[in-house]
Amino acid sequence: MKRIIVLFGIMLVFQGCSYAISPDVAHKADKSVRFEKLQADPDSFKGKIIIAGGTIAQASEVNRGTLLEVIQRPLDYWGKPERTKRTGGRFLVFHPGLLNMMAYAPGVDITVAGEVLGTSSPMIGSKQYDYFILLSKELKLWEREKGSGDKARWMDPLSKGPARSDHPEY
């Protein structure tokens, strides 16, 4: 009985430490493709499946699905975007089907396995940009990590807002 419990515990630990993208899709991905090379010449990588990630900058519904603009970030060992200001640029992800815009909101980290479709040149403001575009095969959203500004605040029932410790009367 103890052996079964230990085996079950080990399985849970390994499952908690799994890669962001499922093994079926991850094995099809070409891990030799570097973001810089892909950004420089996306058309030469058309049809290849890659894994990339970063922070969602913008999400919009388009006529046959959802388009995500992602600020690229390097991925760690588990496929999670690193918390760094270092970026290789931006890329687009087309997902056939509608995604929940509340979940896929600006500022949320994402890992994407997708097929390279080529280049897209959207107008953002008054400028036109060239981004490579991926057709999503699998998406992984990451929970926002709590920062120091996310501390719980207590409410004074007699006041109209959160209590502040730096108030001169306290």
C-alpha cells in the first residue's frame, strides 16, 4: 500500500513539472528555429511548427477567429515566458475560433505552439509593421504573478475607500 502511495506522489510531482505544451505538439515543433531568424525571414519557415511565448499586447476578434499580438519573451525550461524586459519584438497569433477576451487580455503571459504562416503587415496607429504570424495549434495561458502592489488591503467600514497607512492622521 505504501508503495502505491509513493508511486502516486511521484506521478503528481512529475505532472506538476511538465512542459507548457503537450508532448504530441511539442515533439512536432522545430526547436532549432530561433526567434531572431524567424523574425528576419518568416517566409523561409512557412509550414514549420514552433513554440514561442511572451505577453499579450492586444487581442481582437476577426472574421474567422481571434488575433493576438504578443510581445516576445524568452521561454524558460518549462516553456513559461521569463520575467524580463528583454524581447525580440512582436508576433501575431491567429486562433481559429473565438477566445475569451477577459482571459486573453493585455498583460497576460502566453506560450504558443503554432504553424508559421508567413508575414502580416498590420497598421497600428499611423505606422505599418511587419510581424510573422502563427496559426495556433495549442495555447497555454499563465496566471499573473502577484507583485508587491497586489497586497490585500483592509477596508474601513466608515470610510469611502481603502485605508492608507501613509495618511497623516494615523
